[in-house]
Amino acid sequence: MGMVKEFKEFAVKGNVIDMAVGIIIGGAFGKMVSSFVGDVIMPPIGAFLGGVNFSDLAITVKQASIDTPAVLISYGKFIQSIVDFVIIAFAIFIVIKAMNSMKKKEEPAGPPAPTKEEVLLEEIRDLLKDKK
């Protein structure tokens, strides 16, 4: 029974729920960026390069026959995936950089207060100096 209780506590903790929300939002963000790259960025790049549609770029390894489809190396889709990755990575970098700059502003200025042990050691040091 203890294991079930531990699992309940783990599953209901805020961290797990936050992680689930992050994964859902991340999936939606990934779809949005893929659409942005495929529908907004790549068409002008393809037009600039002479009307090339990157998703159609492929090398035929084996021609199609009557009952088997062609075997292709679709390097255009791979190029599009790389562009997706770079844009997603850059967007995440910007978001994390903004979050880190906010955290720095929240931290109190000045050195941290000394611990009780440090204060006690300083008092002992001062007492030993006075004896000399």
C-alpha cells in the first residue's frame, strides 16, 4: 500500500503537472514552428533558388515497379527538419535567456548574510587576536 501512496504523491506534485503542461505546449509549439518553416520561410527560399520545393527534393535509389513503390532518399525533408530544429532551438534560447534575465533581477543585491557558523568562527578569531 505504501508504493501506491508514494505514486499518488509523486503524480499529484506540481512538478509532474507542470512537466505535462510543458510537454503539451511544446508539442503545439513544434507544430506551429513546423508550419511557419514549411509554409512561410521555405517557399520564398525555394522561389529564390529557382522554384525549388524542398519537400520534393529526393534521390531515387530504385525506380517504382508495378507492385512496389520507388525507394527514395528524401534529403529535402531532412533539410526542412534541420531548419525547423534551428528555429525551435533559437526560440527556446530566447525564451530561456529572457527567463534568466528576470531571475537575475529578482535576486537580492549584495553579498549573502554569513551563516551562524561563520559568525561564530569570526568571533573566535577575534578573541584569539585579542589574546596576542
